[in-house]
Amino acid sequence: MEQDLRTDLEEALGSRGQTYLRISSGGVGQVTVEVNGTQRTYNAKSHDDAEISTGDFIEVVDVIGEVLVVKRI
């Protein structure tokens, strides 16, 4: 199962989606992105530690462990 999650996370790189739960400054929230044709929700943090509000559009730029690193677009 852990390998499946890692594969999904890596396949999310470059994907665009929306913030589901606000990402606080320096903290972790949740985003929804499409991976392999399916909407999925993942834990995420901002690439520059800035806050990203619920509903903001994001792009996945990296993966650290089981957390997506995203930027606001």
C-alpha cells in the first residue's frame, strides 16, 4: 500500500488542482488534484511556506515524503 501511495504522489507532480483545507504559513493543509483520471486529496505544503487559502488553485511542484509541495497559480 505504501508503494502505491508513493507512486500516486509522484504521478501528481505537475498536476493542478485546488486547496481543500487551508495551508497555513509554514504548515500543512490538503489539496485535491486529478491523478490518473481520479480526483484525490493529499496533504500538502506551500513551496515558499506562504499561506494558501481554501479554494485557491495550485500546481504540484515536488513531493517530500507523503506530502505534496505546491505553489499557488
